Amino acid sequence: MRKGATTSLFSGLILFSALMGGFLGPRLNATAKDPPDSTDQVVKQFSEVMNLIEQTYAEPVDPERTVYSAINGMLRTLDPHSVFFDPKRYAELREEQQGKYYGVGMTIGTLDGRTKVLSLVVGAPAFRAGLRPGDVLIRVNGVPSDKLATAEVSKLLRGAKGTLARIEVEREGSPDLLKFEVTRDEIPRPSIEFAYRLKDNVGYIRIKSFSETTDRELAAKLKEVDESTLQGLILDLRDNGGGILNEGIRVADTFLEKGQLVVYTKGRNSPERRFNAPNGSGVLRYPLVVLINQDTASAAEIVAGALQDHDRGLIIGETSFGKGLVQTVYPLDQQTGLALTVAHWYTPSGRLIQRDYSHLSLFDYYSGKDRDDIKPTEIKMTDSGRQVFGGGGIRPDVKVQDRKFNAFESALLQSAVFFNYTPHYLALHPRPSKTLSLDEVAVNDFRQYLNEEKFPYNESDFMASLDFIRQQLKYYILTSEYGQVEATRFTLDDDVEIQKAIQLMPQAKELAANAKRVVAQRMKTSEKQ
């Protein structure tokens, strides 16, 4: 591996976004020639085509865009996860890996044709200054935002630590524009979103990605939930698209015994490398349940696969994404980068969990059919002799599907109506309590809001989804006032998989204890022989 390269396992969402730039050119009528017999000839042909395009194409050409598209088109012939990063995407990738950036600490986006604050980092400069989700950005540093793309407004908000961002916003309930002077600072991008202590002394930790800080964050969160007194831990890897390989290994190491195999990799020009738990816990401290779903991918699957193969954690939820390819990220000139697949990775039992991607479009690969419909290509055994399957993601030990939204509920979520209603509610009810309870008056006010916005619904749909509506309103209102961490705490009781995980703690405990007994017996028998 050349200097500066980092090995990483990327989320499907990030790679899908990057790969959509693939270039599909028109067919060319050319004189038949012998096929090129060397890379040099192919490169020469590419240069000739580029020169012809630049000199004779009917409209002005952006050479950089054309070449970037051509590179991604070339990579698409290899696999769905090899991808080229232009300067903007490469900078975003490095921010994600490093777990920080410099700015004011808020996410913005376009809703209803206006640039709005979507979320804020609690404790960051924008939050401390008093900005809130739903605020409409009017000017940043004196520059009107109405004619700028979201990326351009975001660029205005970022800057060196200690510099000022002057922000003017429109807020429902306020007759005048609100003006803020926000001092930019280093903004952390934590990979662990939530850590709580639930009922029955069960801890809950959600890891959303694997960055350069994940193992340190996990150690801090385990202290936060008082690991020494836990009766069980739920490790939530749902919607975790992966990240840095070594961080996944370190997370698995937290729960395995020293020396246990976490993962091994091998490829055409990559000799087999085995990654064992360097430290390990050494003892079964508490039972562990791991939550996965169809968007659990890559490094997150490495963690789930290692814990499953060693019977250390009970895996529940849905079959995971199925990404068993390893990319190395090579920094290139002009602040660009190349993520190139260099190997396959295998779980400790020898499973390759990569899904088949041949003859599939990118859309079908990333959003394809139910993973549970994919037939396994191999059967392996866990430490205790349980069957586990390869060739199509990590299959859960206990299948649990989260609550599915009906058509009316999906329409509410897709329209962002809860987000848009929240500033209206807070204008009438400032500083709501963390124990917010939405009475009939509040529900009727939301109903009236739907009517004013001409949102199509019927009363039977509304009443059938009343609990869902109350839950979503509470979440958005508390998120706006107290941040996502506090708001999420009050939604866990409604999470089907989390509640099932708590119930299955005794089964997870017996699973791990049985594996230790079986392994100990094998070692004893081997010593006698």
C-alpha cells in the first residue's frame, strides 16, 4: 500500500451518489481495426477521443467533467464500489473519516423553494447562538441566499476557526428578521449518535458509521452507560453503511476475547491478511444483542459477522446489505481520490457475504429486492456449531421487522409536514417540557395545519395513525428545542426491534455461555489427544 492510502469499507449511499456520474457516450462509427493489445494503445485511443471532443463537439466542453465521468464509467465495469472522488466529494469523504470539520454546526437544505436550517449540532456555535430547525436563511455574511444553491450557502457558513459568520433568518412567530453573529469552531462529526441506559439495566449504543474516532467514542459511551453494572447491551448497527476497516476491527475487539479472529482479507494481488482481536475482553461481561437491517453494510457487517461467528452476540433484525469488498483509497493529484477494490473480506467462519452484482444496474443493486429472498451460496459453522450463511449479507439469528408505514404515514414523512409544522407549534408553545404530552388541542391544531396546507387525507386515515402522528410531532418538537439525542430518548419505547432485543437478552446470554463451554470442551479433548 503506497504512502497516504487508507483502507476503507464505504457505505452504499455515498458510493451510489458518486457513481451516478458515470458517462454513457454515443456509439461511434469507426473503421474496424485490430483490437488494442496493450494499455498504452488504449490510453492513446482515449486521448484521441478527448482531443476530437474538445476540438469538434457542437458545444463548449468541460474537460474535467468529461474525464471524471469517463473514469467512473471505467470503474463501473469492475464493481459497484470502486469509485473516483472529485475534489468536492473527496473533501467530504475525508471529513467523514476524520470525524470533524470547521463551521457553525448546522445542516441546511431546500424545502418549499427556500433554504432552511434542517438540524443543528447541540452545543455547537449555531445552537448556542439560538438558531433553530425551520429557520429560513435570508442572508449569510450579507449575501442573499435566495439565488444560491444549498452548496454555495453551506460554503459561506464554513470557515476558519474563530472567524465570524453573520446570519439573518426568518422565523415563524417573529415579525422581524433575526440576526446572529456566530463564531466558527471545530465541529465534531461523531460516529456514535446515541448512548442510553434503558430499563432492566440494559445499555443501548447506536453506531452510525466507522470513522477515525469510533473506538474512542465507544469507550467513552460505555463509561457513560456505566458498563460495569450492565445486565445487557444493545449495539445498534441499523443504517450503518460502514467506514474504516480498522475501526470496525477495534469495535469488535471490545466485545471479543483476545486473539479471536475478527476478519480476514485476500485478493488477486493482496496476500491473505488476518485481523485478530488485539486486546479483547477476556470474559463474558454481559449479553449482547446486535441490531441490523438492509442498510447495514461493510465495516458494520464485519462487526456483526465476527460477533455472530463467535456466538458473542445475538443478531436480530433484517438481512444486511451484503458488501464483502475491500477498497483502498488512493489520494491523487488535484485533491481527488480513487477508491479501488483490492480484496474480498471474509468472516471468521470463512463466509464471503458479498451479494451478486453481475448483470444488475446500480439502482437494482442498491435498492434491490428483499435480501431474505437471496439464496445463500455457502454454509459455515459458528464456534458452537450453529449454521450461518454466506453470499447475501449477514442473516439475523432472529428476524424482526420494524413497524412499516402505511400510505398516509409515508406521505406525511415524505412531505416534511412534521418538520414544517414544528416552528408553527413552537411559536404558540415556546420552551416545551422534555416530557411533552400532546393533548387533543395540539392534535386538532395539527389537523387544521394539514387542512390549511391542503394536504390530502381522510379522517379515518388520520385516526388510524393517531399514535404515529403524536410520536412524530413529539420527536420533531423536542429535536428542535433540545436536539436529536434528547428527542430520540423518548422514542425508544416505540421501537419494535429495541423492545425485542431487551426481551432476548437471556437468549443472548445463553448463546455466548454455550459457545464458551463448547470451545473449552474442544480444547480439552484436543489436549487429551
